[in-house]
Amino acid sequence: MSGYTFKLAGAAVSWSSKKQTSVTLSSTEAEYISGAHAAKEAIWLRQLLSELSLDTSSPTILHINNQSTIMIAKNPEFHDHMKHIDIHYHFLWQVIKDKMVELQYIPTREQVADALTKGLPPMSFNKFQDAMGVCCLG
């Protein structure tokens, strides 16, 4: 499963959770593909915000909980290790190079999108739900 959550003014404005269509050989590859999907959404949101005359001069931060994925995405020298991944997933590298997206490491226990992609203990789920700006009614 891969997922992402984008927040604006403290509340989730875009999110996704879906089964990956590609089979991967490692968690690094899975995170790389997930990062590419999130980067596509980030670019779309940046264009929307730009059309609304909001500032998009700073890169959008994507939190990734796999340091190997960040290293591969930032440094094309490591792409030889990922040759077998479809070329369209290397979009992530391009948007980083163009400074539209920036990757930052976040520990798994702080990864808010995990509320969309896996079963969590109630305490973690509630913490991530609050972080997304989602509240229970009733």
C-alpha cells in the first residue's frame, strides 16, 4: 500500500491510499514509487495554488520514512541500482532537480500517511487523525 496526505493551513486537502500496481523488490523501491505518486499530486496542487495567486516559490516538502529512497532520489549516481524501475517513476528525481519538491526524512512513527495505509494501534491512529485535521463527529 502507498499513500500520501497533503495539508494546507493545518488540515488535509488531498490524500490517497492505494495498492501499488508494481511489484517491488525492496521497501526502498516501494517508497520510491510512492514518492513519485506523491510528487505528481504535489505538482498538481502547486499549479492550483499558483492559479489562486498563492506563493509556490518554495519547494513542497515530501516526508519519506526511508533514507535510502531519499538518497537515490537526490543523487542520479545511484539510479544504476534502480534501472529496473519504470522510467516514469524517475519523475521524482526530475522534480527534485527542478526544486519543485524537496524530500525530508521522517521516522515511521511520525508518518501521518500511515493512517491511510496500514492498521495502527488506536493511540497512533488518533494521533495521525489529529495531525491531518480530521475530527470525529458525534
